[in-house]
Amino acid sequence: MEPMINVMQPALGEQELAAVREVFESNWIGRGARTQQFESAFARHIGVDADHVTTTNSCTEATFIAMELLEIGPGDEVVLPTPSFVGAGNAIASRGAVPVFCDVDEATLNPRVSDIEAVLTERTKAVLILHYGGYPGEVKQIAQLCRDRGIHLIEDAAVAIASTVDGQSCGTFGDIGVWSFDHGKIVVTVDGGMLCVRDPELAARAPKIAYLGMEQRSGYDQAMRAQTRWWDFDVTSFSRRSTTNDVLAAIGNVQLSRLGDFIARRREVAEAYDAGLSDVAGLRVPPPLPAGHTSSYYMYWLQFEGGIRDQVARDLYELGVYTTFRYPLLHQVPAYGSSAVLPNAEAAAAKTLLLPMHQSLSDSDVDRVISAVRECTGRRIRVARAA
Ligand SMILES: *Cc1c(COP(=O)(O)O)cnc(C)c1O
């Protein structure tokens, strides 16, 4: 059998290894110059000042920090699309706030303005959207809605690292944006995240929350002049330690420099899938991007008519093509205690399948995926229609 084609996969190589070696040899592996360099490069990439960004050890952690910065608390409602990452739901629930799940567009799995409006109440304190598969969705209009209503907007841009609307980066439309560099994302630092905070005062608090809430009383020089101790400190919040280190940041610097190439390849793969699959009966490819939108092409999804999705997924696995579905609907996870009925999301979750999508796919991998999907879909559709 041919080797399994992964659904997602990091692209780490010699350049990243060389960068790690350099950090080892420098003897400074903790948070330092490389982390600062990573923050500056990332800030430049998304078009903001470096003062507004803070690296964290994961995107989930960045989301928890966002909740703390915006003082989300007991009784507050935070609206999020039901196909969201579980960490977003946990960040809300852990504050004693209520996650309120909204529906999405069936074809894009992104929430529309109307989906969010439908669940707003006077207790809504924030909206937390993500950009499904790297597609921006109605982020601009949702940001406007939140401004009009005096509600915070948090963007989970974990998979939208190169997504833009009219030239503006996803993650910068709302009050706070968060990104992920975990093992399954596009830019990978093994584990890691980034937080971008629009308000300058809150942005200045973010790194303190990310590092034990510590407030250095004075720097070394100041302490020497004042003849006090430079190791004294106070805490401004009872925080955890959510920082990263220079080993991971060095990997991130290399990965960020390769991002353009990564996205270009992902786009080629998406276009090849579109060309190879859009004519298959009973199968829907992702809708075209609206004018002015760019995608990170993090996910490529198909939607199957006739209830054959699970069967096709198993058939593809037998042929060495690994697939999956993200994100299982949170309103159906018992712990969140939701009784919502969200028909579009439920329909989408029953028929959507993610194909292999990463920058290391070869042309022959892509051809193999296309012919496997054509074969399995055709067979299962015929059986379903005959029944
Ligand atoms: C992966 C992912 C996250 C979580 O990122 P971590 O860095 O693993 O915490 C959050 N949101 C979305 C949409 C993701 O895909």
C-alpha cells in the first residue's frame, strides 16, 4: 500500500534545525532576543506596532488571557459559533461566563452577522469568532456590529495567519486577536501562540498577565542607583506563566520567513482540488472567496449529499488518504450545558469532510487524493441513490 497522506503536517527542516542550534550555542534558551524578534516580525506581518503583540505558549492560553483582559466574568454572555475550537469554549466557561453558541453559514461554516445578531442579549459582553479554514468570513461587518452595540470582539485567528479583507489582516478587526503555532498549524513552533491587543493600555498589561502578573519594581540600573535590590517585585494579577522561549521563537522566525511560500503552495493545492472535484455529482467544494478576501488555505473541505460522508471517509482511509472534520459542534458537548438548536451548523457537521491540506503535498499526492475522492464518492452515491 502507498504511504498514508496526512490531513495536516508541519514543514520543519534544516533551516529550523540550524536556528535551534544557534540558540543552543548562544547559551540563552529562555525568553530573550529571538522572542522579541519573533514578536516584531509577526507584528510587521499583520500590520501593527510591536507594542500590541505578546507571544504565549499556546493560542488557547492567549484566549484565556484575552478573557482576563476584557474582564469577562460570571453572568456575562460570550457569543461564539458552535463549530469553534474547544479552548475558546473553555476560556469563556472558566471565567464563570456563559458561552452562547450561534449558527453558521452551511457552506462556509463561518457565522454571518445575522447569526450573531440572533443570539445577542443585554448580557452579551463579547463575541468570539474564528475564521473557518482560514476564510475571513463576514469579519468586517461583524466588527461593525460589535462596535455599534458596544460589545467586545475577539478573533480566534489561529488558522488565519495570512488571511486578509481589503488588505487588513484577520485578527486585527476586533479588540483582541489570537493565533496558534501548534504542531498542526501553518507556521509551527511546536507549541505557541500570539496575542494582539488593540487598546494600548490593555496591550501593555498583556505581557504581565502572560508572566505571573509580575511587576518589576525596578530595573538593575535603577536599583543600583537607588541602592535597593533588583530582585524585588510585586504582582498585579495572580497569573500563570504563559510565556514562550527563544528556542521556539527561533523556529518561528524561520517559519514566518517561509510563510509566503507555504501559502502559495496551499493555494495551488486548493485550486487543484477545485479543478479536480467541482464537477463531481453530489459533492460541493468550498465557495469562492468574496472579492477583497484572501485565505490562508488552512483547510479544504468537501460537503457530501446523501448522508455518505462517514462512509467516504472510511473508504478514503483504506486508500491511504487521511481526512477529518473540524470543529465538532460545541453546543452538543454536554459540559457546556447548551440547549440550542442550530440547524445550519448541524447540517454542515453531518456532511463536511476535510481533505489533506498542507504545504508538503506533492503533485502526485494531490492527484491521488482527487482520484480517490472521485472513485469513493461515485461508488457511494450510486449505492445511496439505488437504495
Ligand atoms: C488549533 C486551534 C486553536 C488552539 O491552538 P493551540 O495553540 O493549540 O492552543 C484555537 N483555535 C483554532 C481555530 C484552532 O484551530
